[in-house]
Amino acid sequence: CKARPIKFCLISDWVDNRKESTAHEGEISMKSNMRSLRLINPKFQLIFLGYMLAISAVAIGIFYVANSFFFSNFAQIGHSIGLPLDHVFFQFIENQRRAMNQVFAITSAVVFFVLSFISVIFSHRIAGPLHRLRSHMEAVVRGETLAEVKLREKDFFPEIARSYNAQLLFLRNNKKV
């Protein structure tokens, strides 16, 4: 792993498991087809994750500001009708504001965690097929295989694999490869 670039080290188990294919060339065992949460393309996946977390932070911030504005308006209504500062109305508003802040803190943490997990899963469905196609093309260039490239069922861009496979079939049939 030390001699490989970082993106290959992070998925070395997946690459090593790919070699455990069945008798049919190019077919991947079920074990190697399983997802892992390791980063396939760290630069892309971390940028994608950053964007998703930034978007959620902005949305949560907007809701927090709207909530604060809501409670501030209630307090202004109390002041405008002449309620004393120690009135139960202001105590109620303050208790509700604290409760909502706790809800926002817990909700924000849950949203960040869930969104991080979902972002990694979706970035795998984007980066995984591209990595698999690149690795397969490199194997073809090295003369290791002429098999079709196969992607996981839920991966994005299956049309790219189909087009590549059609091209490979065309070249094989025309004896160019």
C-alpha cells in the first residue's frame, strides 16, 4: 500500500477482493461488490461532502434566524402592551426559546451526521463507477482482460459502462483488439 497513491490505498481491500472472481472472466464475487465507507476518490468525495454540509448549515442557520425572529416578535408584543419584564409571558417565551435552541442543536447534529453518511454513499455511487471503469481500462491496456466492465446495481452512470462494453465488443469483433 505504501507504493500506491492514497486513493488506491483507501480501497485496496476492494481491489484485492476483485481478484477473487468466479470462473467467468470479469465477473466479480458478491463479496467484492459490497459497499464500504472508505473513500474511493477522496478529493471529489470530501468536496462533495463539504458542499452538502455547507448547504445544510445554511438551511439550519436560516431556520434558526427565523425562529429567533419569531420569539423576538413575541417579546416585542409583550413590551408593546406594557407587560413588566418579570411577567409570566416573558418567562414562557424564554423557556420556549431555550427548548427550541436545544431542539435545533440536537436536530443540527443529527442532520449533519445523517447528511454526511448519505453524502458518502451518493459520492460512492458517482466515484465508484468512474474508478471501476478507469481501473478496467488500465487492465485492458496492460493486456490483463478483455472482459466487459460491470458496475454495482445502484451505481450511477450505467450508460457509460454499456457504451464502453459496446465499444469493446465492436473492437473485438473487428479484430482491432
